[in-house]
Amino acid sequence: MTNEITFPLISGNISMDLVNTEVVRHGTRHDLLTNADHVRAWFDTLIMEKIIFKEQFSADIEHWGNDSLSILRELRQVLREGFEMLADGKELSSDWIKHLELLIENAPFTYQLKNDQLIPTPMGKPENALISLIALDALTLISSGQLNNIHRCANPDCVLLFIDTHGRRKWCSMKICGNRSKVTRHQRQKAQNK
Ligand SMILES: [Zn+2]
């Protein structure tokens, strides 16, 4: 069953969501994208959350999930490097941006208007279409300035990244790391008071 895999922190920004398919649980790094089933589960999650649409792909995921695995993982690595640089207050290289632009050339965009929403629809192989949509999202996050507000989770063991424009959020999510930190602090206080 592919639906058993759950992905943390689906943000609606597919480039962020791809990077966040690597997680740390109980101190061990887990990769949630290591086979075609994982790709399908991730794809289905994005469809369910209306982040992508079936109409954007020329074939069913069953037929190309496997072909997209290695290029997705490669892109994830590239995105993580850039995103972590920004989270650490460094500048992106022009090569990094160029790389994303070139990925879009493999499946450039046409457009559909669906329920008053403009849907970018890449042409070409579906695996390249998915890559194009992810690259477009990352470039859009840059052009809109949103990546200036990208942060690493305050839990040093956590690898999740998030965007916070208010500047107050410390954790990837309260549920994943915030509560855990509260519990640890509480336990420490209890130990001190004994
Ligand atoms: Zn976290």
C-alpha cells in the first residue's frame, strides 16, 4: 500500500515539499523517496492536496514513477544545497539558478485555465514535467522574495526547512519538533526540582 507513507509538512510549495522528503526520526535520517512506490505516494499526496493536477501530466504515474526517481532525488539534493545556503544567510550562485532554468527547458510550459485558476502545463515526458513544475516553484519562491524567509528547524537533529514571514516560528512544526522540545524542557525542570 503506497498510502501508508506520510509526508511531513506539506506546504504547497512543491520544491520545499520535495526537500522535506528527507526526515530525521529518533535520531536517524530517513529518506521517504527511495523507490517507485514512494514516488507514487508522494505524487498522490500532492494531487490530493491540489498542489499538482493530473492534467499537468501526459500519462498516469504508474507508467513513469520509476523513471522519475533518480532525477527527483538529484533535484532534491540541488534544491537542499541552495535552500540551506539561503537559510544560513548566504547567497545563491547564478549556476544554481541557471541549473533550474535548464531543467524547465526539458519540459517548457503551456497554460490551461481550470475553474478560474491558471494551470501551468509542461510539455514533454511526464517525469520532466514534474521536474519543470518543481523548478518553476523554486524560481517563483526566489522571485517573490519568499526564500528570504526560509529557515532550518531549531531542533539541531531535524533537517526540515520551512518558510516563515513573521520571523517567530522556531520549529518545522509544533507537532514534530516543538512539542518534543517542550517535553524535554519539562523533563529537565522536573529532574532539577527533585
Ligand atoms: Zn523539526
